[in-house]
Amino acid sequence: MSKAAEDLVLVINSGSSSIKYQLMDPESGMVAVSGAVERIGEDEGGIEQHADGETVRQRSTIADHQAGLRLVFDTLTAAGYDVVRGGVCAVGHRVVHGGEVFYRPTLIDDTVIAAIRELASLAPLHNPANLAGIESVCELLPGVPQVAVFDTAFFHSLPAAAKTYAIDAKIAAAYGIRKYGFHGTSHEYVSGRTAELLGRAPAELNQIIFHLGNGASAAAVRGGRPIDTTMGLTPLEGLVMGSRPGDLDPGIVPHLVRTAQLDIDQIDNLLNRDSGLKGLAGVNDFRELQRLIAGGDQAAELAYDVYVHRVRRYLGAYLIELGAVDAIVFTAGVGENNPQLRADVLAGLTRFGIDIDPAANTAKDRSARRISPADAPVAVLVVPTDEELAIARAARQVVAERP
Ligand code: AMP
């Protein structure tokens, strides 16, 4: 049996050793199939797929991204979705860095592929992996339109004062050094959903959004446009994350080169994989951190305090930048699921009109909702993010508007 897939969009998030995918209806948000290929290039990899209430798991060695995507298409076909012969409306790819070049969802052709490749110097860990997914789909699904949706796009028009680093302007210009911001697809989607939930036009609202997942970032959004964000040239700046430190004194890097004789790859590794919660407490997962805290682990307690301190620092900064705030929004794995963290981040701020209703905050409810008292001047909300849906909708729109 083959099910009609021509109205569906295949969303692909191709990372260095994994490919996450969803086959979905961009109109309704219905997810027909979701899955992930893991451990590409390792001895034992595999795929896990959920379709029509059934889960399929399969172990095998997956040499590269093209082999991974072939496995995805075979597994989709086995579930009745033969996207190779039956087609899909479009493939939407998450691409991490769009640099100065890309600031809207873009139909992929050879010129776009070359430009994404050139941007690899700005995102060496991400863009090459995104590109591997795009090139594999080009080969395996020729003729199906592919659309790149960039994590940086929403922040393209950040005000100059917010996006400029105070270093030698000629060096900055020569090497593309500015704040680009990331998680843009999530911040844009969540700020739009927040306006919908509050029954207001985005243009009327000042919002502070905390995307707190394994990666974490905050954005100050005025009238639907971002005026500041925490991530920078790379996704390392800003909040404390699972394994990234967020803000650091840049002097730490030359200090480590001189005193610990670390080379550039070791520093990259330290900052991308061994810092943040992992560096402080040995675990990058917030649930594990909480288990350690419950057991009296002091390093875990300190990691939590540093995390909360950093979020509050940016809350304060963005309150002042916006002047007045209508909504504070929590999203992503930690933001959506951790009432204790939300309470600690917003503790003692009643004088700023910021309060949460403890019952609403701790309710076992996974839907988008307000967690501040109805009469509080600032609405505090939990809004589940859905980057895949945002990518699917963007891809479908680009395809519909094609000349
Ligand atoms: P994300 O990157 O958005 O998938 O978020 C991953 C982070 O969210 C991890 O640190 C998880 O521990 C945390 N997380 C995910 N689900 C839950 C949950 N149900 N309760 C608490 N934390 C969660």
C-alpha cells in the first residue's frame, strides 16, 4: 500500500552524525511519520521511525548521509509512504547558518548549495552536515523542490547596535564577524503563536522568549521583529547550555592557549562539547542534573544556579531594551517542562509586573498556555515550539510562490 504523499512536506534536520525527519501536512500540522537515523559513520548505527502508531527500530552500519537517507526512504516506503516514486510537495531542510546572504526560506539550486558551502567557515560543525543532507536528497529525489530554512534568518535585521561586536571594524567586515543569532525559526514561530494565544497582533506586542533546550537562547522581540538575541557569530554565546558555556571572557581563550597549550581543535571541543552543565556538573541533560541535585550533589546545584543567574541577567537586559514587556515566553525541552526553573527565573519580580500562578505553572498540561495570574500586567506563557512545522510551512509557501 502506498499513501498519498504529494501534499506532504518532508522536513530534514541533518546533523553531523544524525538525520532527524518528519513527513507532515503543513496545513494541519499532522505528522504522518517521524524518525531519526543515528550514529552515521560509526560501527553500529540505526534508525527509529514512528508511523501510524507503530515504531520500527533497525540496527545497521550507516556509512554516510546518503546511506542514511536511503535508509530513511526505504523505511518510509515500508510504512506505506513511498516518497521516491509517490513524491512529496517539497523537502524542507534546517540550515544552521545563513550568514549575510540568506534571510528568508530559499529554493535550493546549485548556486544556493555553493553559497551554503562557503558559509561553512562560520558554522564548521553544522553547515557541512546540513549540506550533506541537501546533496543526498538532490541525488535520491531529483526533481523534488528543496527549500533551505535558516536558523539565522529571523535575526537578519537586528539593529546595528545589537549586532555589532566592538572589535576592529575592518577585521569584522573582512571576516563576517557580527551577531547572527540562532534558533530563529523557533523564536519566530513561538512569538507568532504567543500573539495568537493572547489574541493580539504581533505588531502590538513586546516579548521576551526563552528557548531553553539542549541549546539555549533568548530573544527580545518588538512588534514581531527581534531587537536582540543571546547567540552570536556562533551558537556559543549567551545562555548556559547543555554542553556550551554561553558568555565567557574572550581572554580565556588566549589564556588557555598560553598556559594549558590547548590547540584550536581542543578549544573548539572544550567550548562545544565539554562546557555548560556538562562542564560544571558532568551531565548535559537537565533531568539528570535535577536527579543529581535531589541527591545533594553540590556541583549540580552550582550548575543550576549559574544557569538561572544567566537567564535572569538577560531577562533584566531585555526588559530594559524593550522598555515595557507584554509577554515572557518559555519554550523547548527545559522551558516547556521545568516548572521549578520557570519559578526560579521569575522569582521576586512582582514589582515589575511579573508573576506566575503556581497551580498553572505546575499543571500537567503540554499545550500552549498562560501561567501568570489573569490580572498580572505581564503575561507569562509556556508555548511548545515546533520548528519542523515552521520549516514545512515555509517550504510549502516557497514552492507555491515559485515562478
Ligand atoms: P531540546 O533540546 O528542546 O530537546 O531539550 C532537551 C532538554 O530538555 C534536556 O536537557 C532535557 O532534560 C530537557 N527535557 C526534555 N523533556 C523534559 C521533561 N519532560 N521534563 C524535564 N526536562 C525535560
